[in-house]
Amino acid sequence: MPTILYVDDDDNDVLLLKHALRCAKLSYDVQVVNDPENASAYLNGHGAFADRELHPLPDLVLLDLKMPRMHGLEILAWIRRQPHLEDLTVVVLTASNHIPEINRAYELGANSYLIKPVELGELVDIIRGMITYWLRADVVARK
């Protein structure tokens, strides 16, 4: 089963994403970390995330930007500097529609930038499209 690492500090957004996946009838292992520091530990398999059976390297990272202590763009830049993560698909999923922030995310190597919708139905559609495009295309490319 493909793994999604969701980096978001808002528990309500995490619940909403998991609900949207269920509504879209998509079954994925969703691993959640609530800040960029835990994201880097997860991706490196350090500390509490050392067991790759429990915390597999993700096929897709969903990244919020507005988080305490470190901005999501900082972890995006860090991911792109890691040789073992160079092919990792990173999709920014955030409430910010600030054009300079969008441009900076793409400059740093985001594969896509999606703005979180307010309505559940819209989120289901976005998640379904994103999964179809990024994960299913990736599975085909690996064959």
C-alpha cells in the first residue's frame, strides 16, 4: 500500500484529509507529523521513526506551509537537498494563495501547489485528482 506523509500542525486538517480519502474511496497508509522537524526525522528514519516497517518512506509528501517554529518552505528546501529524497513527490497543500509563496515553492522544487478548499466535496475531488496523477503515474513509471 502506498504511503503518504502528511505534514500539518492542524489536527482538524488532518482529520479532514483522512475523511476526504475515505470519501474518495482511496486506501493509503497516511503517516502524520505535526511539524517540519518531525518531517525531517521521519524522512531520515531517526528517533521514533527508525522502524521502517511502522514508518515506511513515503511515496508522496503533502506539506502545509504555515507551521510553528519552521515554515513549510524550509522543509521543502531541506528535502530537495537530500540525495536519497531527490525523486520524492512533494505536493504543497495549504490555505495560502499568496503568489510569491507559490512561486517560491516551485523554485524550491515542489511538484505541485494546491490550495486547501473549504468544502469537503472539493477536497475529495482535489485528493482524487492528486492521487491519480502523482501516485498512479509514479507506479506506472516504476514498472
